[in-house]
Amino acid sequence: MTARLLSPPALWIGGTLLLLLGLWRLDASPLRLLEGLGKLGWLLVLMVPPSSGGALWELLEALLATLAMAFLGTVLAAIVSFPLAFLGAANVMPLRLLRLGLRRLWDGLRGIDTLIWALVFVAAVGLGPFAGVLAIAVPDIGALSKLFSEAIEAADRRQAEAVRAAGGTRLQTVRFGILPQVAPVLLSQVLYFFESNVRSASILGIVGAGGIGLALSDRLRLNNWDEVAFIVLLILAMVAVIDTASRAIRRRLA
């Protein structure tokens, strides 16, 4: 009976029924889709030609604030995650209870979306980029700690055993036997997260965390669609530059 339920035809039928049920519950009818596409076309017409609205330098300053939020949040998360990852790695930390406790903490931090953290920190520390930095750093601590610890556990044991056999202490074993192996991997992961956080930081301003997202939110409320288009193009250009630079650096590290 179980084999029949898990057969490919049954899975396809069940998946299709779930999809149709979800679309029905969300009232996602073809008519609404057509109406939405018509409104979207009208908005695209209003976006042409893009315009800075005479606030080019203000927008560039907000763009730099967004980039700074992503950079500081990523660096802060990497600094905190680095020692935590060694404490959570089975080949470094023998205390199982401590490792399990840290891993559950990481799951909790990364299990909450960045936007939710942004709302929390805006309420805690007020409006502005500082809330955005914290909103990026906290979930990234959970994610980077997990990735760092997995990279440490995957390191070749022979180098660490060689250092230990030569009379090295536990700290020296980590420093000379494990760290040289995993350092390029850890740096590559940090660069990837920075690349991703540049995109995330662009929308944090919508909930009050400052940066280009705040300027975008203001224009959306005022229906200044030509300025919205200009800001979107600025964001796309920034993301493209960061993605290209990050990819080139990660390729050199590989």
C-alpha cells in the first residue's frame, strides 16, 4: 500500500491536486492574472524614462549606505562565527552537549528571516542603517557558523594528526593542522554571503533600516514610478558589480 502511494503517478497526481488547492485558496484565478499583467504594463509605461528626480547625489549616498550595511553586517557575522564554528566542530570540540547547544542556537538565529530581524532591531535601536547591520549580522551568524563548522569537520585529519604527533597542543593543531586547509573555503563563503547581503540590504530600508530601500519606499508611496525605475537600475548596477567582483575573487581562491 505504501509503495503505491509513493509511486511516481501517485506523487504527480498528489502534487497537482495540492497545487490546484493552493491556487484556489489564494484566489489565483486567470482573470486576476490578466488584470495584474495589464496594470504591470501600465506601471512600466510610467517608468519610462527613468529619472533621478534631481536627487542623484542623495540616491548615491543611500546606495553607499546600503553597501556599507551589507559589508559591515557580513564582516561582523564572520568575526563572531569564526570562533563559534570551532566550538561546534566535532573534530575540535569533544564536548557533545556544547556542540549540540550551539547548533540549536545557530538554527534559531538563521531560522528567522532578515526582514523580521530588521523589524525587531528597528523597534530596539531605532530607524537607520545600524538596525540594518544588526538584521543582516544576526541570521548570518547562524548560517556562517554552521557552514564554517561543516568545513572544519571536513578537513583532512592527517595534517592535524601530524601536528599533534609532533607535540603540538590542541590550539597549535587547530592553527597549523586545520586552519590552513579551511581558510580559503571560509573566505569564499563570506564573499558569497556578502554578495547575497547586498541584495538583501537593498530592501531592508522598506521596513525602516535605511539605505536605498528607504528611498525606494518613499517613491513607491508617492507613485513616482520614473524615480522608482531609476533606483531599481542603480540597485541592479551595484549588485552586478559586486557579483562580478565576488565571483572573480572566489575563482582565485578555488
